[in-house]
Amino acid sequence: MKWKLSFFLLFIIPFLAYSQKTDESAKIISLLEKESATWRASDGKGHAECWHIQPYSRILISTTTGTTIDVPPAVMTYTDTKKMGNGGSSVNTNYKMSIQKNTAWVSHDEVSTAKDGTKSYSYEIRMLEKIKGKWKLVGQSIHVYKSE
């Protein structure tokens, strides 16, 4: 009997832990997709809901010309809608993430398509925290590159 119980526990505990991580992964991906869509739709309120600025928040963007832009984090929650995206769409792929209790980091690739059809490509690293039970972005690093 003890052997069966031990076997059951050894089997079920990793399954439950994996299931919980899968649920959290889906919530994080949903947040990242919302953040991308609200930026392009110039939805300042919706975009701000995706963020929780911390004293250590940082947003860095590397451009194709080799320059780096250090964006003030407050821009993410008090965005002038005139300075946000002007339509278009984006597709995020190749998600990789580490979730540790109430913190997570995620890397993914993004292809953005402007209204005129111009595409831009980036590798992105996002830092998240669970705030009041919901995942929020607290920082990111975006590396724009030219497609071969």
C-alpha cells in the first residue's frame, strides 16, 4: 500500500506542478499579446493595465543602427496616445520563459507589420511580476534587427 501511495505521489506531484506552470504561461502570453495589441491600437488605458512600474523598472531598446534608447518606464502607464503605435499588427513567436512563484522572465521573437505593410523584427526579453494575483510587466529589453 505504501509503495502504491509513494508511486502515485511521485507521479502526480510533477504533473500538477507542470499543469500550474502551463496555466501561468498561458496567462503571461495573453498579457503580452494584449500589451502588443493595445500599443498598436493607441489604447493608453489598456496598455497601462499591462504594466506595474517598480523603482527598478527599466526599458531598453537597441536599434538597427546600433543606438540604445533608454525609455522612461512611466511612459508605459502615462502614454500620450499620439506617441503610441498607429495601427498595424504583430505576431509573437518562440516563447521561452522561467516562472518562479510571483516573478517571471520571458523571451520571444516579434514581427511587427505597420499599416503600410512594412515589417520590423525584434527579439524581446520581458520581466514580469504577479501583482495582486495578476501578471504585470515591470521591465523589458527590445533588440530590433534587420531580417536577412
